Amino acid sequence: MKTVEVCIAPSLLNLYDTKNKVVVIVDIFRATSIICTLFMNGATKVIPVNDINEAIAYKKKGFLVAAERDGKKLDFADFGNSPFEFIPEKVKDKTIVYSTTNGTNTINLCKNFDLVVISSFLNFTSIVNFLINQNKDVILLCSGWEGNFCLEDTVFAGALSEKLISTNSFHAQNDSTLNSMDIWNHAKPDVVEYLSKSFQYNRLSKMGMGNIIDYCLQFDKTGIIPVLEDNYLKKHQI
């Protein structure tokens, strides 16, 4: 039987054996939700970059760039970090360079791993089916906030762990997995209400971005699985 492990923050990833495993990256508010949205709306590639200067260099080469720090769009960027900006008319058949405070750093941390995919509530069932069909153990890597734990990523990790284990193809490999499922079971009667106490929920709400929260907590808007290949993400369609 395959195993599922939850890593609650990138700063702990060095404690995990990633060889021959699927690493599933989670950044619910907002990076992985937006990456799923980009592909859903027709983008062909997403290039995640950490450094602002690297993002500016791509911009000078003619690429469309989405870039934010601490929730705010950077002056040179074409897009900020709201899923509602990435409409098909702007992103269809385009390569988008993407730089965020947390999520893109987590993705690039995993560049040399065997298989890395992007997950969110938006592609939840497709991620489940994809992982069932892989002959690999799974690590759910929560991006957190500035290297630390965050509640919404762990809620999602618990939901995904519970679903995988319910298929009888997986079993929990560590206490972080068990804990994330406990947190999910507290949250699932009303996920929005449960997360209303979280730091990121309140931070986004104070910035007038409450509609983004609701969007990112929707299940199954797309069947696309973003997969990391070399230095970019491409789509795998279920």
C-alpha cells in the first residue's frame, strides 16, 4: 500500500525522503489556486520565479508577468495575484511568468524532484485520481506563510489525505497527516467559517479580497493537473 505524508511547511522538507515520490504542492491562498486557474483559462506554460529581478528580466524579454509581494501587485507586472485577473482573453495560449511571496519559492525548492504537481480545491478530484494512478508514495507539501505553518494549506492537506486513504490505496505515514485530517474534520462542516479565524483569511479580508477566499475554496472547477517540468509548469489533463 502506498503512503501519504504531510509536510506542514517548506522549512521542514529536509526531514523527508522525496526520492521516487510524488510531491504535491499546496498554496490555497493563492498561488496553487491561481496556477490551476491559469491553465483552466488556457495558459500553455507557467514559469515560477523567486527573484523579482528575474521576473523583471522576463518582462523585458516580452513575457507576461504576474508578480506580487505581501499581497500587492508589483509596479512592473502585468498581473497581480487575484484569480479574477487571469481571464481567457488575456492568458489563452500564453506563457505566464509568476512570482509570489510563498508559493513560487516552494515550487522552485522542488525543481530536482522526481514528480511535482500543483494542487488546490479547484482540481481536487483530478488530483485524487492522478495520485491513485501513480505507483508512488505521496508527500503533500504545504507552502505555508514565510516558511511557517498556515491553517488553510493544512485543511486542504487533511481533505486530500482523507480522500486518498478512503480509497484503500494509501495509508497515513506520519503524525502530520493524522493531524491534518483531524483539522479537516473540524473544518469541513463549514470551511469558510472555520478558516475565518486564520491569519491569511483576515489578511486578505482586510485588503478587500474576500471574494478571492470564496473562489479558492471551491471544489472541482477544472480537471487539469499542473506538472513541473524543468523550470516551468505544464498541464496534464485527466
